[in-house]
Amino acid sequence: MANENKQLAIEGLWSNNPVFGQVLGICSTLAVTNLVLNTTVMCAALVFTLSLSALSVSILRKFTPRNIRMMIETLIIAFYVIIVDLILKAYWPQMSNNLGPYVGLIITNCIVMGRCEACANANPPAKAMLDGAYNALGYSWVLLIIATFREVLGMGTFLGMVVPYFSGPHWDKWIIMVMPPGAFFMLAIVVWVFRTIQLRKEGDS
């Protein structure tokens, strides 16, 4: 069991990472990574949604007819996304406004549906939930790296706090980093760097 959990962690966090391994879910990668706080909330929402959706799909897998399974999976995912959306609107309306429609679009995130189809439909609940959680965390840490560079270089802040070197008169803020082209630029660099590391490790092994 320990080895199986370790393998799930390695695949979700690194070797089969949703962002630089599979290049999935990049719509939200490009949309919400201009600020670290927004990205953190979005990532937390995805971890919650994906892990519980995978758990629910796994529990119901033996009772779900094959011809409507994707409809059932979509309804399950939508249920958890609506919970997150309502909590944000009720207790953190400013963040809800900042994220706009992107919380709701978790329903259509191919990472969530992909893990429900690839793992949760064929594995017991505990394994399905761990697989979902590790894939969501793998997505999250990459997005947080992108968001950190974009916010620091583009705004001179981190989590809204001023970063001295990047906010002084000697530093000309890279406004492009908080614009859509900056998101594409950082995503390309991250994918290139981590895939290069993967290839070197595979070559050494």
C-alpha cells in the first residue's frame, strides 16, 4: 500500500504532472495566475473538487450505467464546484469577483474529468481520492510557481506585500507579465524547464 501511494504521488506531482506532463487545464493556468492569492484559492478549489469527485465517482462506479457515466461524473463535479462557488460568494465575495467565471469552469476542466475517467472509474475509493488529490496538487504547485514570477516581476508584490528589490525606482515593472502574453510566456518556460529535467533524469536512469 505504501509503495502504491508513493507511486501515485510521483505520477501526480511529477512524472505525469497535469500541466507540464499532460499539458491539461491550461485555461485556468493562463487566466488566474496573475496574482498568487487568486491562484492559491483556485488551486484549493481544484484540490477539494478533484479529490472528492474522484472519491464519489469511485463509490458509485458499480451502480453507474456505462452509457451515462460521463453525465453522472459531470453532475458530481458540478455539485462540488457549486459548493466552492457558494462558499466564496457568501464568505469572500471579493475573491469570488476576482476569480469571476473560472471557479465555475472547474466543471469543464479536463484534469478533473480525465482523472475520474482514467482512475476513479476503475479503482477503489481510497486510491481514487489519493490519485485525485495528488494530481490536483501537481497542478497547484506548477501554477503557484507561474503566479509567483508573474506577480513579482509584473507588480513588484508577493501575496499583495511589496517585494523591495522589484518595487524600487531601479526596477522597471514588466507589465506584460500580468497580461495574457505573460501567462503564455511563463507557461512555456515552466513546461520547457521541467520537461528538460525529466528527460535528463530518464537519460541517467
